[in-house]
Amino acid sequence: MSMPLGFRYATTYAGIRKIAKDDVALIVSDKPAVVAAVFTTNRVAAAPVELARKHLRMSKGKASAILVNAGNANCATRTGARVALDTVRATAQALGVKPERVLPASTGVIGVEMDGSLIEKALPGLVAALHHSHFHAAAAAIMTTDTVPKTAQAEISMRGKVARIAGMTKGAGMIHPSMATTLCFVVTDALVDASTLRAALKRAAGVSFNRLSVDGDMSTNDTIAVLANGASGARPSAKAFETALTGVLESLAMQIARDGEGARKLITIDVEGARNEADAAKIARSIANSPLVKTAIAGSDPNWGRVLCAAGYAGVAFDPRKADIDMQGIPVCRAGLAADFEEDELKARLDERDCHIRFSLRGGRGTPGRASGRARFWTCDLTEDYIRINASYRT
């Protein structure tokens, strides 16, 4: 699958990380792109988030570049705003674009002063290295505790033309988005107007990154930005574009859950039969965030009572006597009571890398009068390695 036309990427090691590994990435659109973005809803927002929001207002939703650094969040510091502005201005000058057309993003440790001159000194080499083939290098450069880069692609064919979408993301911990995400950057050469792009991103993020949790913590730096430069000349329908974008974001969200800090298993949770989608999402989120559910899966323990308990405190009204639970496709609870199952068989299935929990109300699929609210959520198991990683994150 080929990459979106009209975009170039570059990476370098500027010295922000303690180890000599690329820590700055630059994403450039050869022509100004329409951009849609969502950011953290944490009241403590990093300086790059505040500046990116401002630049989107100033540019009226246009962008030429994204400047990303890893190793320092540039958050809760005395010089954060100045560092973000200075590095963006230097990038704009190096690219010959307006400063408000450059969006900054950072990830790493909070509360540590960042030396912006490191990025400014690296810019000449960074700009000189820009090339359309460096997409995957950029995905690797933005990683923090991730063990693997995370990318996804899609194509939309229409009337002999092809529009392409490619996304990269980072994240393994401090993940519990709510109309936000980890760092995620998506580029597309589709012709998409601003309102269509904003609506598509809002809905796509709602059923992907906002249905994702690793540890219940929300970052101060969460940013997702989608740049559409129209270089392909293909104008897909709003529905086709949203479907493709949703597929890319869902893939990226699943990759984050699979690579959660210390995780060994991806957990997919399906809730069905709630009064509406919002109620289903609340129940799914509650199950996903339960440390007891996550540790049970880590130990391959089919403790369905923890799932029922977590659903019960989700803040959603339902009758426990109409709750069914399946784990790995095996019925473990029916009508709120234990079902008859072979525990050893299920424990063996829970040893697999992919685990599935289904929570269904009103007695199961096909029951007359059953409500239609449903939601899918992704999380991971909680292991002792999560504590090890986060107990020494700064050191």
C-alpha cells in the first residue's frame, strides 16, 4: 500500500533523550493542508497543546507542518510557553511558512525544564533530511515506553483515483482518553473540506481512541491531528472517508492496548443490550478500567464476578438478573448467576494473547425487546511489569 502523496518526514537525535535515539520528528505537507485536531481534556495542558490550539484558531484550520519531540513533555515548567513558541518559529522560518501553520507536540517527563535550543540547532539537518520515505522513522522517533512503532494505512478508490490515509501513534502508559488521545498524527492526500474532516475525526476518535484505556490515567499532552492536503485529486464521499479514517484509528488504538506498559494480552470488551450507546460505553469503560478484571486476565483467572461488579458501579441502571457474560466465547454467567463451564479449558484459552469479554443485557442476542445500545472497548492486562516500568520512569 503506497503512502499519501505530498508529505515528507524527517527525524534526528537532538539530545533531549538521555540515550542517543531519535527524539525529534518533523512532518511536512508540501502544500498547506486542512487540519482537524482534538486535544487532552486534562485541566493541566502542556505548553505545546495550548500553542497548537492557538495556531489552529489563527490559521483557520490550516497547517503545513507538525514538530514533535519525545523525552520531555514541556509541561508544568517555567519556560514551557517560550520553548514551544521559539521552536515553532524556528521551524517555520526553516520551512518558509507562517508560524501559525506549524503545530507543536511533545511527550515525555512532566515538570522538567526543556532546552529548546537543542531542537533549534537540529533544525537545519532535520529540514535537509525531509523525505517521503521517512514515515516509519518518524513513528519510531515519537516513542517513549512503547516497545514497537505503531502505524496503520488505508486506501479509498473512486472513479479511477485513489486517496490514501496513513497514521502513526505512540503510547503505552498514561492512557485513558476522553475526546482526546495519545500523540497521533494522520496524513491523507484526499480532498476533504474542513467541516467534513472535523466531523469525521470527532466520530472516528469517539469509537477508537476514546474507547481505549491502559491504566486510567490521562496525559497532559494528548493530541491527535489529521492533515488533508488533497494531493491525490480524489474527493471521496464523507461516509467513505470517515469509514477509512475510523479503520486507521481503530487499528492504532488496538496497537496501543496490545503494547500497554507491562502488558502481555490485548483485551477486547463488547457490551450489548444497554439502553443506548452511551450507557454501553460507560459499562465497557468501567470493566476496562477495573484493576481486578485486568489482573484476573493477567493470571488467566475466569473470575467473571469481577466483570459483573465493575459493570454494576458504572453508573448505569440495569437489572443484574438480565446480565450474561462470556469470556473467550464461553458462557460464564447467565442471568446474573454462574454458568456451567470447564474452568481448566477456559483458563487455557485465557492464556492466549487476545482475550475477549462479552457483557450482554436482557438475556442475550435475539431476545425480544432487547435494547440496542452497544460499544466496544480495548484495554490490556495489568502485570507486575507495569509497576516496574512506572516506579522508575524518571530515573
